[in-house]
Amino acid sequence: MKPPVEMARLFRERGLKMTPQRECILDVLRGAEGHPSAEAVYAEARARMATMSLKTVYQTLNDLVAMGEIQQLDLGTGASRFDPNVDVHHHLVCTSCGKVRDLYADFRSIEVPPGASQGFTVGSAEVVFRGLCAECQGAALAR
Ligand SMILES: [Zn+2]
Ligand SMILES: [Zn+2]
């Protein structure tokens, strides 16, 4: 996601004002390393600003996805997750608590096998690794 001044300009280009609510949502997204769901963004933004509405959060997230400033990810954790990191990267997903972390690794060998492309030209590939996070492993051992 671009710096605040740049974001204000991008909103203006779409005929949208940089309201305190939008600013707050951007700030929540910038500080989030956990790929929050819309509900999680709302909970954090509402804690900072009593006038925040869930509708504003959904609308702003949709706008940001349309602007290409955040990614909407469906990682099989139940709700869409939002990622302010739009570089190509991969994800580690905990199947127990739904924690998501960025993973940077160069998987050069990921290719569609010859004859399997079904007419697609492939531009990029993202890999999702599923398993248990450190906390959930600890909880499983403690049981
Ligand atoms: Zn976990
Ligand atoms: Zn990510």
C-alpha cells in the first residue's frame, strides 16, 4: 500500500474524500501483519474510532482492492482476508486458528507441466502452505 499522501490522491481520483474513517482503516491495515478479515479490521478500527461502521469498512476494503492497493485472499479460513502487501509472495496458514503469515521464498520449479495448461498463459503462482502455527502446536502438545 502506498504512503498516506499518495493514498489521499488515489481516493480523490476516484471521487472519494480522505475521511478520518478511511484514514483510520488505512492505518489499521498498515499495522496489520496478520492478514485481517473485514470483521477484524472493523473491530480494531471501531476501538480507535467510535463512529466507524462495518459498512464503511467493507466499502473501503472493496475500494482498496479495486485500486490494487490491497489483496483480497481466500485462504480457506472462513472469511476473506486482506493483505496490504501486494508484492508476489506466499502464505503460511494455520488450519487450527486461521493465522496467516507472509512467506518469501523463490519457488523456481513451480511450473505447469507441458500439455497441462489447457490454453492458459500463466503469469504468476502463489503457494499456500497449511499446517499448525507455533502456538497451536504448543496447545496440541499440552493436551
Ligand atoms: Zn494456530
Ligand atoms: Zn500476505
